[in-house]
Amino acid sequence: MDINDLRGLSTLFLMLSFIGLCIWAYSGKQRESFNQAAQLPFADDEMNKRSMREEVSND
């Protein structure tokens, strides 16, 4: 076994890992958790709007 065999095996391992990661990311089981994570930046906007309404109603 020389360095070229090691390079080939590492390339194969990384390619299979990448394909596995893509399959995992696009599987239906992950959709709900990814949708929740996608909405996190907007959660602060809702809290800010709510607190602004409360401040206006308290004044």
C-alpha cells in the first residue's frame, strides 16, 4: 500500500460521507426540525412587535 492507495481510500471515504450527509439533510425526518430552525431569525421580530404593542398600550 502506497500513498496513492491512501489518497484513493480517503477520497472514497469523503465522497461517501458527503453523500450520506446529503441524504440525511434532505430526508423527510429532518424537515420539521429544519423548518423550526429556519424560523428562528423571525422569532425576535415577533417578540419585538409584541413588546412594542405592550409599551404603547401601557402609555
